[in-house]
Amino acid sequence: MFSLGLSGWVKNTKQGTVIGQIQGPPDQVHDMKLWLTNVGSPSSRIDRTVFSNQRDISKLEIHGFSTRY
């Protein structure tokens, strides 16, 4: 995602929130979390961010980045 070398997916929910999963090197995941918390996509309004179910993995389980519907 935006040249951080991350894999994962995002989905807009019916409640007006976004859910997703991010995988990649810890430093890049950290940078993405900062971007999601403070900047976001151009048309987004960020009220709060919640990151849960975080864990270390030895290799990527998802390859590429996609939008789910």
C-alpha cells in the first residue's frame, strides 16, 4: 500500500466505518497505522482508529492489496 510494501485488504462497512487487515514489516505497518490515524484517504473523516488482533507472523498470508465489497 502506497509504496510501503504492505499486503492486505480494506472494506467499507454499512455503518460508515472501514475494516481491514495489513501485513508486512513491523516498521511499515507502524507507518501505515500512523497514516490511517492522522491522514487517511482524501475523502475520509477520521473520528478514531482501533487496531486489534495484532500478531507477529513469519511470512505473509496475503499477497497484494485489495478492496473488498
